[in-house]
Amino acid sequence: MKTLIVLLLITHIAAGITALLIGLVPMFSKKGSRLHNRTGLVYVYCMIAVAVTALLLCVLQPFKMMRLFLTGIAVLSFYLSVTGWRATKQKNGERTAFDRGLTYLTMAVSLGMIAFGLYLSTRSASFFAITFLFFGILTFVFARRDYQFFQRPAEKMHWFFQHITRMGGSYIATFTAALVTNGNRLTPANSPEWVGTITWIAPSIIGGLIISRTVWYYKSKFASKANSTLA
């Protein structure tokens, strides 16, 4: 059992580090280029490995609150990366049984995170109560948005913007997990609990603003091209 856990841990760490490094390449390479597509696919495979190993480690190792929470973050990052990759295959708005099943499963996980966060908050307003609620709600928002698109046609170029937001969101979640895992080395000893909470939440807020700015840029660019064509 110990050997299996060590192998899973090594795979988990190696896949996470690879994802952090190679995930930067498609962000800054030309959209649609071979480099962008191939490195993006490698990133998705790495996130699948991270999520699977995180789930197995959570089951095989003794219960730890941090391990359980990191598993939830791994699920979020996995969902965002896979739906971001799947968006490029859904230019006509089609959804498969796989897409629906993944959304329903992730929605169930998000509700579990929210419920557990609420349970912890009844005991004390702890770090984990806040972060479970924050990331549970965040995961639910993404899954619910996909569920809504199952019910109605997607807007024009929805796949493009979903690809940007989901892949970017996945990288933010992965970066956050890596940052907090090594947080003890980056923050002074005996730091107050709110420092850890900010470390968890700040990357999502800052990264979210960057993603929103990127989406706004491309929407403006597409609108300008459309107006030029009409003129």
C-alpha cells in the first residue's frame, strides 16, 4: 500500500508541476497554432492525472481536511480544463452524454463542498469553512452555467470564450493549490489565519479580472471586424 501511495504522490506532483509549466505556453502562443493546440492538450492530460491521483490519495490516505479540500480543487481544475478543451469541439453548440454526465457529477461535488462548508461554519468561522464555501459556490456556478446551455442554444462564438475562461480558470485553480501547498515556505511563521484565506482566494479574484479583460478584448475585436465587414 505504501508503494502505491508513493507512486500516486509522485505522479500527482509531477503532473501538477508539468501542468503549471506547460500551461503557460498556450496562453502566450498564437491561438489555433500547432504549438497552442498540442501544449493545451498536454495540459488537459496532466489535469486528468492530477484529479485521478488526488481522488485515489484522498481515499487511500488517512482523513485530512487539507487533503479533502485539495481534492475538491483538483476536481474543479479538472472540470474547467476538460470543458475548456471540449468547447473547441462544440462550435455548433452540440453536447454529448459525456458532457452532460460530467456537468451533473461536478454539480453534485460542488453541492457537497457547499454543504460541508456550511457544516463547518456552524462549528466556527474557520479557514476551511470559508474556502469550502467559496470554491464550492465557484464550482457550482460553472457547472450550472453549462447546465443552462444544455437547455438553450449557445450564443455566437460561445465556444471561443468558454475555452478562454475555462482553461484560464483551470490554471488559476492549479496555481492556487500549488501556492497554498507551499505556503508555509512563503509566509512568516505564526501568520494569522486570514493570511491563508487570502492566499486561497486572491489568485481567483486577480485571475478572474485578467480573464474578464481578455474576454472583453476579444469581444471588442470581433465586434470591430463585424462592423468593418458591414461597412
